[in-house]
Amino acid sequence: MGYTYADITLYNTEDEVLVRHRFKKADEVRHVAVRALVDSGAITLVISEHLKLQLGLSVLRTTETEMANGTIQETEIVGPITVRFKNRAITCDAFVLPGLSEVLLGVIPIEGMDVIIDPLKEELALPPDRPYLPLAKIK
């Protein structure tokens, strides 16, 4: 089995709020289309320092983070950020890794958008039984 990637778009949610309140025009919302590694071993969204700056995201807090290789490093958490995939969207925070790190789409945004990982096709997909509207699980 290979890696699964998904084409997603990331939006600065604060910009979207300013549009709703008519302080900004819709075409002024900072956003970027990226190809993300779908990583069921990652908790949430992980972006690069470059994307944080490009989207103008605010640092919400810092935390110590255990990396895949077992090392611990201080990591910024930024947001809010809106993740869009096909007809699905979720607003979440993102961990920031230095440099031009690969975007990781973790389980919180995957579950929140109600999408599935199709291992045979190596793609992120909409559930066949609910392609038009996501199912939110509260319990």
C-alpha cells in the first residue's frame, strides 16, 4: 500500500468572518490549494511555517510535540483554519512545522469532514452512502 494524498484548500477563517461582517470582500480571503498527505497516524492538521505566513494565521499557543521519530520539539498551534475537500469543510487549528514541510491531514479533520480513506484507490473519498451531506457524530 502506498501513500494517500488529497487536494485540499486551506482558508484563513478569520478572513471569512470578516467577509460575513462586511469588513472584507470575498476575493480578499487568504487561501491556498495544497496537496496533503492523508495521515491517519497524525492527530490533526499539520502545515509549514511558509503556509502559516502565506495565510496570515495567528499563533494561538505553543506546545511540546512528540515527533514521529520520538524527538520532542516546541511547536506553534495556529488558527482558526478552514479545510475544504470537495463538498466538505471543517474549521480547526493546525500544528506548524518549520520550513516547507509537507501538509499532513490528520484524523480530526478527516473525521470532522466525514470522509474516508480508500486504501485500494489510495485516495480520500466521500462515503458512498452519504456523498451529499456529512454525518456528524456527537457521541
